[in-house]
Amino acid sequence: MKRPLNPESKKDLLQRTAPSRQKQAKEYLNGQVPGVMQHYAPDAVADPDKGWVESDETVHRLARWREEAPY
């Protein structure tokens, strides 16, 4: 698992973040909101060899969503 960012790295990241996204970035860096993977696959677990491992139900749900997406 990655180490937390030090204050200097957080400041650098926020300087490169679009102003409209800075509030979200600050909340994420403070651990107040889940990451993208936790949002789309909340039941996923981290595996040191396989990375993120989702349940079959999550994979099927995301596949259906992808098929039905309007783009």
C-alpha cells in the first residue's frame, strides 16, 4: 500500500489540480471521501498479487452499466 503524502507533496498536487476540483482533492487527501475504486466497486478488496479484486456481481453490474451507457 502506498505511503500517505507528506505536506509538501500534498501542496504540489493541489497546485496541479484544477480549481474546480481542489475541494474534492483536499477532502480525498484528508481521507474524508472514498477513492474512485471504492466508489464503483465498494466490495473490492486489495490483493498484493492481483491488485483490486472485485466480486462477480460487481463485474456483471459494471458490464451492464457499460453496455447501457449513452456514449
